[in-house]
Amino acid sequence: MAEKLGVYICGGCDLGKSLDVDALVDFTKKSKLAGICAVVKKNAVLCSPDAVAEIEADIKESGLDGVVLCACSPRAKWDIFRFGAATQVERVNLREQCVWSFDKDAKIPGLLDLMAKDYIKMGIMKLSKSRIPTPETPETNQAILVLGGGFTGLNAALEAARMGRDVVLVEKAAELGGKAAGMLKTFPMSHPYTKAEDTGVAGLIAEVTSNAKIKVLTSAELTSIEGAPGLYTVTVNAGGEQVFEIGAVDLATGWAPGDASYLAPMGYGKYKNVVTTAEFEAMAKAGKIVRPSDGKAPASVAFITDVSLCTKGAEPSSLDVCAPVEPLPDKAPEGEPEVVAYPPLESAKHLAYSSELTSLVALKQAGYVRESCSEALAFVLYDHMMVPGINERYYKAAQDDAGIMLSKATITGVTEDVDGGLIIAAKDTLLGADVEIKADLVVLPTAIVPVTAHQATTNLVYRQGPGFPDLELFDGFVDSNYICFPYETRRTGVYAAGCVRQPMTLANAKEDAAGAVLKAIQCISSANRGVAVHPRSGDLSYPVFNFQRCTQCKRCTEECPFGALDDDEKGTPKPNPTRCRRCGTCMGACPERVISFDNYNVDQIGSMIKEVTVPDDMVAGGPRVIVLACENDAYPALDMAAFRGKSWSPFVRFVPVRCLGSVNAIWVADAVSKGVDGVIMLGCKYGADYQCHFVKGSELCSRRKTNIAESLGRLGVEAERVEQYEVSIDEYDKVPALIERFMTEVITKFGPNPFKGY
Ligand code: SF4
Ligand code: SF4
């Protein structure tokens, strides 16, 4: 615990003008926590070089082991306020969340100074309950396992080898190259970005197989990945069992064509001359673009990028699905490629995500038609032509080809002509009229389904199972946060790249491969130093369990979003620190409160809440509301709102939490029993549009809220006094209205907490 603190109160950035800084210094010196505050000072501008030098001198001369800096948000000037590994720093946010956001119309005098006093007390209390963590620093394996020998996997293996790593490359098929090996060409990857190019996969294979640092295993099955990041033991069966000591894993297992029965309204499966882009590519690669019905070269080919043909009268959209899909078996028949079945909506979502690819594939394959015969015509009929960035040049090149007709079109029907050709009926075209186009061949998009679902891709020996949880919620893709953390999966140490992560071009897959390798290396290095790799990069803390009080209820084990906890032989949680992301979800889950972090724990946050002054008389002193604000999005959103001059009720007190998943019900119970009138849990969105940095934290919190509500009900306190709101970082302008809503709809409506004054 920090035992000798320095407390510094800043007078800059409006603080000195709005607050009585001298009175705050006096207050701190006389407070019940004054005994551990060896130095209490004010400074005109705390972030000035002189002030920082003064703090450094105090640390040295007075032997301070912690400093409480009452100034701006911890998100500001963090690089200035660093005083070495032995000195803990607590930032009390008097600027953004006190002075700048103070509602100037507040009627009760002295409210602002009262708020500042609360926050100073809370900051001192927090630091007094905080220890510097001593991390475990295991010797880590340095080698990288690359799963998948396609374009992405080959690039990943080469990148890792170039960075001096030993690599084990495991490929299920007999040959390297994956889907790229089956392509005739790919989209432009170099100047002038107007022509399709060779994929370069043959050269990649040659480079990989001749690289001494890369061990290539083909016709290989991954048997298991056991252990934790930095410490994996990987068993592979490649004509015999082989065991490798691995640091981290790059997952480059690519994609499989999705179930195509949803293409039925476009004639797929009914008319022989309706094929998918995957089938067309195979014909092109074989040098034989022909009509399946008669083996003749087509004189005209229509490419349709939007397959949302619906029943008559219905308005189609790119997300609609018109045909029911029968689920396919989990395993493909012997000798046939793996095909993954999704229910109808999921199939359609895949198309929505791959729209850029759908457009580019149509342009590329229209080019094949033109190259195969100068007289042949290609029609590209699209709902949305998506060619972001430099690919606009590729689109323009197609426009300049007189043999390629491009038009926006809503397809209303595909029927067969007597000669086996197809008649495509379309409306909303650029021609301004409904049209019918005759083509010898119709080509429809192929759904890209990541190779993760229904397949033992990772075979992790984890208590929570061998693969990735919640794949259906994420359309089968394995990223743990699309927006903020590309490459990261819901298993620390496993980094996804290429089409297993999201549909992408080969050019993007090459970049992805490098990104995922860097993440893998960062992970190994972080595991070795005992720090979190992401998203709390560099965090030294990890959950510590007081097993004597553990009832083996397994809530922590089951709720950990990252499968960090296994069971030991007695059924007690078995932590794997290098798998852990330090979210605190286990701490929030544990009913016995036996899980804590040295610098973030149940007692610490509970004690902070107890430092909030709650007036006995709500009319004279106003209500009090505790806002448990997630540090990832909610807390910065509050800062940003304050920065932009927004203000809110002066009766709220913010308590930052690592994730709403870490909120332990006891904090809410303690707050309510202390007389606090309401509690807001302000965190990330969950569900399909989740942006929770720890995937499930805010969702788990909302489930626990139901239990909290029941407990409050038993105490005779209205359940509505505890509410959870969702906010993302860019929704800062909504924060004042959310708080206002709570104050009017809950606090004004229900009045004072019945526990007030006890
Ligand atoms: S819930 Fe979070 S803090 Fe707890 S073990 Fe899992 S990853 Fe680590
Ligand atoms: S939630 Fe707490 S009591 Fe239950 S198994 Fe985990 S540590 Fe033990």
C-alpha cells in the first residue's frame, strides 16, 4: 500500500479561478486521511517544469511512495506526470469532471468546492489502497506458429522469419498456396493500379520453403495447443506426431465458400449457366471459360454483385435474404471442400461485409471475359460499386473498356432463354428505364465464410473449449474488437490475419500478415515481462485469488471473456496470467470477493465510494449519484464533453472502472446503504454492435444488474435507482442528456433514498 503521499492541487486551467485552492489545501491537511499525506501543496501550474521538478524533489527528500495530483484528467499530460516505477501516481480529475463540467445554474452554494473535496478524498483513498504489482516474468518461447499456408500464412511466416523468429507453418492441405493458388489473377497491387496482376503466390511458396527458419508441415492436422501465451506446447500430426514449444500463434486459416443456396432466386442451382465467382475463377485459372450447359465459350457474361432478388413486390436491399437455407452437415463429405453452413441472415451479412470484394471480383472477372475474346461482352450490374481508395483507378479502367458495361441495377428476375442463355430483368438502372439483358452466362458472388466455425481450427486445451466463443454473434469472424484492436481474437496469444478476420484483398492480407506477426511478437515480449499485451498494454497487474475463501462456484472461470482461467484438479480456478487481459471481469463476478488486483480491488473502489459526502437532506444538499464510468469509452467521452463546454448535474460523482464487467455488486449495495440516491453504470455497447474493449464486460454487467435489482427490492429500495447506460467515445455529446434523464426520470421521481440518514 502507498503509505507516504504527496498531494498537489493545481491552480491552472481555470481551477484557481473557480475553486478556493487554499481552502482545499487546508481541508486536505485536516482530513481524516491527513496522516498519510506527508506533503500537501498547491501550485499555480502543476504541469510546468518547475512544478514537476518540485514534486520530484519532494519524492526524494520526503521519501514519498505515491503522489495525488489534483489537476486535469489522467488522459492529459500523462507523459509529464511520471515519476519512476517506485512512485504510484493518482490523478484527481478536477478540471474536466469538476470545474469545466460544473453546471453554473446549480442553485446550492458551495457545491463546486464540495465536489472537489469529494474527489480529493477519493483520490487519496484510492492510492492508499494501491500496491505496485510484482508481476510473474516467465521464460517465454520465441517461436511463432502460423496456422494456414495460404497467401496470408505464407506472408506471415516470412515476416516472422525476417524478424528472426523460428516459425512452424501448419497447412492442412497437401500443397501450400490456399485460395490464392486457385486464382488466375488478383486486383492491382502496384502502379498504375489499372490491371489485374499475378498473385505472386508461387514465388512466396518458393521463398518460404527455402527459408531455414520456417518449418513447413503440409497435410498436417493441429492436434492441440496447450498452455498460455509465451508458454504454449503445440502438437501437430503430420504423418506422425510432432511437438513444438511456441510463443504465440498467427491464425491465417482463410475462408471457405459459404452455402450458395441463398442464390436460388437468381437461378443458381436451377439454371446450368448461372455460376458463382469461385466457379468462374476456377474456369479462368484452367484457361477454359465456358458455359457449363454446352461447353461453349460465352459471348456475353453478366456479373451481378447484389443478390437480393426478392419475391415480387418486395423491396430488395443488399441485406435481404429471400431463400431459406438448409443447414449443411458439420463435415464435408470425404474429398470435397469444406463448406460452412450459416442460417439465412448470417449468409446475407457475409455479403454485406464483402461488398468491396464483390465489386472488385466482378471487375476482375469482367476483365477475364474481355481478355478471353476481344468480341466478348461483360455486364457488371451492381447495387453499390465499392472501390475505395486507389481501386477507383481500376474501376475507371473498366469504364474505359467499350466491351464492359457497368450499371447500377436492381435485379427483378433471372430466367432461362430457349438457347440456355439467361435473361436478366433489372430496374432502377443508370439508363433510367427497366431493362432486360441477355447473357450467355451469369456470375453471382461467393459468400466468404471464415474457417473457424464448426472446425477445430485452434484445438486449444482451455477449460472454455478448443475454439472461439460466440462466433455466431460475430458472423464467424474471430476479431475481439473490429474497431480498436485488429488481429486480436478472444484468446490472448492468437492473432488473426487475412480472410479469417474479415473479407479482404490480397494486398490487405499481406499487410494483415505483418500486423498479426507484430502482435504475436509483442505478446511474447509482454508475457516475458509480465505485462498485459492488450488492450491494457503494459499493465503490470493481474488478478490475485484468495483461494481460502473460494467456494469453487466457478463464476469467474465461466465469465472470463478470454478463457484465462482453467480448473485445477480440485476444481479451484487456475489462473494463467499470460492469457489474462486484466479486465477485472472475474473480480466483478466473484460473490465471495476473493479476487483482487494490487492496484484495483473491491475494497479500494468501495472505500472511494464511501468518501463521497451524502447530505442527509436531499432538498437542502441535493441528491447524490455515483457514476461507475468505464475507462475505455465512457470516461474519455465525459472528458471530451467537458472539453467542449458541456455540463451536467453537480450531484454526480464519477468513479472510473476498468470495465463494467469488473463492477462488483457490493459497490452498488454499499453506495445505496450509505444513502446514495442512484447509481449509473456507464459503459460500452454490447450485443451485435458491441464496442466493449473486453468483449463481454458490459453485457455481463447488465445481466448482473438484474440480480442487483432483486437485492435492492428485498431492501425496499426501488430497482430503478440503478441503471446502465451505453455510450461510445464519439457519443460524448449525449452524456449530459443521459445524466439529465437519470436525474429527472429516477431521482426526481423516486425522491430520496430511504436509507438516507441511517
Ligand atoms: S476476467 Fe479478465 S482479469 Fe479476470 S482472469 Fe479473465 S481476463 Fe484476467
Ligand atoms: S467466483 Fe470467486 S468463489 Fe467462485 S470460483 Fe471464482 S474465485 Fe472462487
